[in-house]
Amino acid sequence: MTEPVETLTPMLEATALVEEAGGDTVRACYQCGTCTASCPHGRVSDFRVRNLLRLVQMGLEGYEGEQLWRCTTCNLCVERCPREVEIVEVITATRRLMAEAGSVPGTLAAAMGSIASVGNPWSGEPEQRHAWAKEIPLPAYEPSMDVLLFICCTVNYDPRSRQVGEATLRLLKRAGVTFGVMREEQCCGESARKAGREDLFQGLCENNTRGIVGSGAKRVVTTSPHCHHTLSKEYPGLAGGPEIVHVVTLLRQLIDAGRLVPRAPIRKKITYHDPCYLGRHAGLYDDARAVLAAIPGVELVEMRSNRENSMCCGGGGGGMWLDRKPEERLSVARWKQADEVGAQTIATACPYCELMLEDGKSAMGRDETHFVVDVIQLLDESVRGTTE
Ligand code: SF4
Ligand code: SF4
């Protein structure tokens, strides 16, 4: 439970502190409400982002509860705001004030505590970080290798996500791509920064930047859109340095070059969920769709909210570690959109989206009838011929 902000900082100073912490566009808001109309949370809960911005403008007087932690930083409202208010920056800056005062929701605080103590939000042992890779081991990166793989904590420690990691390694090996990892790899820090833990983020950024620059790698391939965003846009020490590529982009290139050939048909009606950090934040809408289109038999159908207008799964901005009532989960709302186009399988390209959509499916009692897959797993199945 968060504390009322007036116990944390004098109210009259709060707006100025938010501006100093990166939310300096907040006063441009003229309360038109376009953001609230855009925000997917408005469809499932009483969260109204316009009201939150007003509260920030008014020095947070009367703020209480956990509204501030609803935003999943999906960026939809930012793209639509007529006054170019950097809404995600304002919310993140306000969270910094809260975090500095020790006022963070319990489950999110626990994940941040895990990052602080072991370098990942899953309480995984650091020395076991890459131990999942048994079928195809993950060697330490050497400059003679094609790519440095930067592997998301969720792939490293979550058993379901590891299957996507294993499929990734099989595909890269089959295509003749040589790869290695850096042993000092830690969480990219995306959740920490968006949860207001700038102190944690800075430490992770320093560690990972040192490791990547020290490796001499020219090409870094990330397994998560969140790592892709953070390394390419939020690590100043990597600016102008190595190329940062999301793995699905690389796989598309390998298909185009004829180094991966999907042969076995997968005869399914599939809809694709754009991860916010691959779609709106990075503008990469086509790579995953091109991979799906290359697989024989796949019938790709689009949900009502797609590409630039896609709906968040609920996992970004620290949402992965926050409890929501089933009726307030965006993943449930997303499954209802899949129902509208008759798809019982949602494919995506992000470890967070996969876990959130699995959670939504379970909340709806659909574990046996509906499926969440990563486009990488589908490609791996088709390339290996395991579908026939
Ligand atoms: S869309 Fe922009 S200007 Fe309109 S209420 Fe939201 S933040 Fe304010
Ligand atoms: S970034 Fe997304 S989740 Fe956050 S307030 Fe805007 S639309 Fe809502």
C-alpha cells in the first residue's frame, strides 16, 4: 500500500520535483482527455491518466492509492497527445519521487529487491543465469563470433520462456550464426527505470555497458523487446557503438538469405500481438509478421487493435510484478479481441507478453483450448519439420 504523497514531500514542491526528474512537459497538458480515451486501462478499470496528470500539475494534492502504478508505459497515449506531453516520462518521474520515499507496491518492490541483490527480478542465482542452455551450450563471447547474445532475465530463469531460448539457439546454430554471451550480463533495467528505481537502473546500465563495450562485439542480439529498447535507447555508453538487433529481425534476415527454410506446414489460424516495446517503441511491426508469413500453412488474422494501435498485454513498466483482479487484466481483454477474429492461438515476440497472455488465458479457464506461442517457436518447428 502506498503512502499519501503529502507525507513524503511538501505538496507545493512536488510538481517542480517531477519536472526536475524528467517530467518537464507536464504543464503543457491542457486536459483534453485524449490520453484517457486512448489508454487501454480505461476499458478495464477506473484508472484515468488525464486525472493523474492533473494531480501532478496540482502538486499531487490528494493523491492516494496505486493509480500511479497502473500505467504500463505502452506509449499509446504519448503518440496521440496533441500537446506532445511525454506522459510516460511524467509518470516515471513521479514514480521516482515515490520510490525515493520507499513507497512502491509490495510485489514490485520485491522484484526490485531481487534485482538489487542478484541482478535479476526472478530471484535466480547469478551463476545459474545461462545454465538452462544444455542442448546447445552458451559459450563466453569472443570477438571472432558473429553476435553477442544479450539474454533477457525472463528467458534465463522462467521455465516456459527458456523453451523460446532453446528454439532461438537451435535456429541460430542451424543458420550457421556463431554466438556467445557475456558472463557479467545482468537485467537490462527497463522495469527498474520505469518503476522509478533510477538508482538501480544506473548500476545495471553501467555493468552491462562495461561488459558489452569490453567484449568488442559489433552486433548485439537481444531476446526481449525490453532489452532491445533499453540497450538501443537508454544506454548512453552504447550510442554510436554496436548494432542492437532484436532476435526476430535477425531471424527474418536469415530466412530472406535462405539460411533458414521453414518447410513443415503449421495449419493454424494465428493472430499476432504486437509487443509495445517492439511495435510502438521501436517501430518494428513487420519482422515478426514476415516470419509468420514464411511458414507454410499459417493463416494470419489481425485483431482490431494492431500495429500502431495495438493493445498492451499489461506487462510493461513493472506491470509484470503487480497483481490485478482478473477483470482488470489487459491480457483478458486481448484474448477477447482474438475471439472476435476466431483465433485460438496468439503469437507474439516478447517474454513478458507471453507470460501475461498465458495468465489471461488461465484466468479465463482456457488452458486446454487456447495457445500462446512465440514466433520463434513456430519457426523452429517448421524449420525442423517437427509438425509432420
Ligand atoms: S492527451 Fe495530452 S493534453 Fe490531452 S489530457 Fe492527455 S496529456 Fe493532457
Ligand atoms: S502509456 Fe499506455 S498504459 Fe500508460 S497511461 Fe498511456 S495509454 Fe495508458
